[in-house]
Amino acid sequence: MRLRHFLWTGADRRSPVHANSQTILLLSSHLESGHYFNPHAQRIIEGKMNGARLVVMDPRLSNTASLADHWLPTYPGTEAAVLLAMAKVILDEGLYDRAYLENWVNWQQWLEATQEPGTGTPVVFEQFIEKMRAAYADYTPEFAEKESGVIAPYASELLAE
């Protein structure tokens, strides 16, 4: 991955723009988890100093997790369950950025590809959201709690902040 990125961009590693972030979400064993001298870790700390909220999903209380505003100690390998539950809450509570989804997600093509042929159902954004809500229906915060050990109400509170 590192070589591929270098050959494509000429840069050694991508550097996310943490300094201007409102929330920084780090998952499990990430590059920044143990090295304060890492330039990425420094950008995260700069983001925190600029007011960003740091959320870390990691079974370990890593260096980064110890500085997090919210540490979610998931069972190893279960971060996806929490992310799926977060997606469900975002969809159900309308917390998504509609303009972003309408402009940057191929929702029209996805709807056309998943519709029954000949139904004549109009391709509208609201239909996309309803189909996505149906697709994520089983991924409740309670599902995530059972899979990951992260307490359901706590994970939901994070999205409300």
C-alpha cells in the first residue's frame, strides 16, 4: 500500500487533514496508536487542540486512546458492527449530509440496478434512503453491543453530540 501510494502520488504517505476536523475517528490498530513522534499523530493532536473530538475504537488503551475524548474498547475485530449500527442511527435519525450524498454517491445508478424491471418506480433520493434504512435495519445499537461489547446507549450518545 505504501509503495503503491508513493508510485501514484510521489508522496510517502497520505496525511489526513486532522487540523480542521470536527471529529476524528480512529479504528483499532492504526498507525498513530503507539508513536507520539509520528507526524500523523501530531496532526491528530493539532486537531484536538483546534477543538476536534477524538473517538478511538480499539480493544487496547493505546497511547492515542488514552488521549481520546471517547474510547470505545471493542472486542478485537468487531469495529464493523459498531460502524454498521452508527450508519443505521445516522439514516434513521436523518443525521446524514443530504447534499453530500446526492452529489457524491451514485444513488441513482444503485436504485436503477436494484429495482425490479418494469415497475416504473421513480428514482428519487428519498427512495434511496428508505432502501438503505431497510438494508441496515438489523444493525441496531443492541446488535453492536452484543457483537462488540460497546454499550448501546453510549454509542448512540456519541452520534448525538
